[in-house]
Amino acid sequence: TFFKDYINFLDKCKTEWEVVDYFEKEVKKIGFKSLKEAKSLKPGDKVYFTFKDKFFCAAIIGKNPEFRIIAAHGDSPRIELKINPIEIKKEL
């Protein structure tokens, strides 16, 4: 099912704007709220923000004063297949 989900994602998200829109809709489904809506933050809060409809960031507020970042590049989503050239060795 991962493969089918990934093909679906690639079909829907051909530009960075579509990627941001897609993830914004998906995180809202699981309880994330816009950082603009948050009056204060406490551990466990799920927030996201976008910038110029090209940048998306989601976070779950933790207990410690530390953070971990998971990032991905979304401006040209695609499956990029690389071929391995066949080496032909000539004997002399």
C-alpha cells in the first residue's frame, strides 16, 4: 500500500505549492493547528506553519528545551530512477 500511496502523492503533488497544500490538509486530519491560531504552547501541542505557500513545517511541542528537525525537499517530487550502466571489459 505504501507504493500506491506514494504514486497517489506524486499524482496530486507536482509542484511545491501542491505539496504544502497536501501536507497542510493531512496534518489537520490528525489534530495539528496553525501556529497562528495558537495563543500559547505547552508540551504535546501539535502545530504547523507555512511560508509563502512554498514552505511547510510541523512540530509537536516537547517537554525539554531541545528540538529535532526532520526535513524534506518538496519542490519537485518524483521518483527518480537511476540506471547502473553495464561495464564491458575488453581483454587485450
